Amino acid sequence: MNILIKSATILDSKSEFHNTTQDILIENGTITQIAPSIKNTKNFQEIDAENLHVSKGWFDSSVCFGEPGYEERETIQNGLKTAAASGFTSVAVNANSNPVIDSNSDITFLKSKAQNHAVSLLPIGALTVKSEGEDLAELYDMNTAGSVAFYDYKKPIANPNLMKIALQYASNFDGLVCSFPQENKIVGKGVVNEHISSTRLGLKGIPALAEELQIARDLFLLEYTGGKLHIPTISTAGAVQLIREAKKKKLDVTCSVAIHNLYFTDDVLGDFNTHFKVLPPLRTQTDVDALIEGLKDGTIDMVTSDHNPIDVEQKKVEFDHAEYGTIGLESAFGALQNVFTLKKTIELLTKGKSRFGLESTSINVGNMADLTLFNPNTKFTFSKNNIVSKSKNAIFENETLKGKVYGIVANNQVVLNP
């Protein structure tokens, strides 16, 4: 793959060309020249777009693609196409398929389905067999096959001894254990945040306590085992504070937050739109403010779209009975720019790679090209026309977002949006 990118503003603090406008020559997937003006003597494909900006390739630590078993929701090929169209060059894919990804052969299957694609698929294996929370899955075997972490997607581990053993066992091969922050016995039949809005709407609530109790337990276990823990998608002010204190103790813990939990509060639930039924639930403005502050001070390590396609039959039902989840890849950049500066947005979209065993490649001569191309200034109303996913359960539908993705250059390939 040989291309010449023209007049691109480079946003990469690790590049000597940071914050400058340059031409970028890429030959056989490697950056061979960066200069203010490069002549296209070899008649390479040129990329020249309005207000073109380039950053390191974006990474998402939590996406779901359905396949195998839920291909009506999403397939791996279309999921990777969606990721590329949304500016992501690498995605960590959850194990919540049917069957659940919980063995060496399952990890191999996922990787084989993503071969020769511009987007790198990083498989996350289930932590327990069939994600049932009873017995540990084949962690070491999955690790050798290429699993980057272990997580029962959205399913908390109820048994603290099982979590303790998982942390101890995985530490033998530097494995990353993920634990969904929810105590189900506290949740009961709750479906939204326990707050004024849940009372007003007559919906059972999920208190912040359910999240914070589980996190506190897991942090105590981590302190005991000395393992390596990642807490996906926190949502409360109390959770931020618990993790802040754990990091002061030098515990090996990271966490993420879903972009929609930074953007919406439970005030949007008034019309019972099931697009807003997500887990963890949308919380209060106090929680949103604490999450944003946690990202700014480094307590929260990364953001995720928490992209989870759900077919219409599971969403167009009464709120109590609807499935949790929203798609989020297509809206991630535009939504983040409504919350943060461009500089912070790009920082957040490129963070987290090393935690999942992925090298972060800077924009410098001699490096392999792993780039996202975009215009940060375009404003648009997010609609079904912007959705590439097979499922259309978009929490950001009808929101005015900021930023257009042109495409990606990665794995010696270029993928451009029409």
C-alpha cells in the first residue's frame, strides 16, 4: 500500500511534527517521508481532504460484534468495517457471543475471521466457563492463542474467592483480569439509576452502592493478590474516588468509562426510549462531572464506546424487558468532542493500548503507519444515515455531534469513507 497524504495537521505529542501541517508519504505501509511538501513522483494514491487532521490510530477497549451466534446483530466483518469507518484501527472484542468465547479454539476463530483486515481485532476471552461465573475458563490456553484480557461481559463475578483465584492465576503469565462493577444482589430488578427520575417514572432503581460495593471488594482482593485488574465502564462519583485511592496505594488497576455515561444523565429517560437503557445505567450530573474530572486527572485510564449492537426485537419492547446496550463506534469521536477539547479527545481515543498489550506507534519516519484521518470541525446531526452497524440501537440518534472521520491507514491498508 503506497499513498501520499497531503497537507495534514499532525496531532501526536510523541511526533517531532506534532501540531504542524505536513505531507506524509507511506510506502508499503511504512512512513518514509514527512515534509511540508512532497512531490508525487511515483503517482501514488493521494489523500487530500478539507481541514485534514491525522493522529495515531484510535483504540476501543470494549466492543461487541455478535458473531458467532448473534449474526443478526452484527458480524465480525461488518463490525470491523464499522470500526474503520469510525476511525478505529484496533478494537478489543468481548466474549458475549453464542457460544461464549472461552477456549483456545474460540480465540483462534475470532482472529482468523479478522485476518487481513485494516482494523486489528484483539480478542477478550471469557473469565469463566460460558461466562456463568462458576469455574475459571482456560485462561492460559486463551492467552497463548492471543487473548488480551479475560472478562465475562456485563456479568459480575459473585464469588469473591473465584475472583481472588483468577487474579492470582493470571498473574503467572501477566494476564489482565476484568471485573464488571456490579453487585447483583443490590441491583435486584433495577433497570435505571436509583434517583428522583426512577421514582417519577415508576422504574426500579440501580443504586450507586451496587457499583461501589463491588469495586471496593475487588480492590481489596487486588491488594491481597497483587494481580492485574481492569474495571470496565464505571459510572459513579464514588467509583472514581475508590479507584483514585487505590492508585495512590500503587495497586495495578485501570478502569474505563463509556462515552454515553459522560454525555447523558438519567434526565433523558422521560419518554422511556429503550436506546437509553444501558448498563451501567445513566447516572446524575454529579456523577458525570466526577467521571469527567477523573479522566482529566488520570484516575480513569480510558474511554470506550461500549459498542453493543442489539437487534430491534430486543429493543422495541417495554423498557423493563428491553436488552441493555447501544452501538457507539460511529458516534464516539463526535460525542467526545462535545465534552472535551480536540487535544483531550484525541488523547482519550488513543489511550489504553498498552494495557491490552498493543504497541502505540507514533507518527514518525520509519514507523509503520497506524493513522486515523479526520476533520475535527464538521458538525452534523447523528442519524440512521451515519450508522454502519447492522443494528440501529444508537443512544446518540438525533444528537448534534462534532467531527467527521475520513478513514484509517493501518496494517498496510487504507480504508476511506465515501
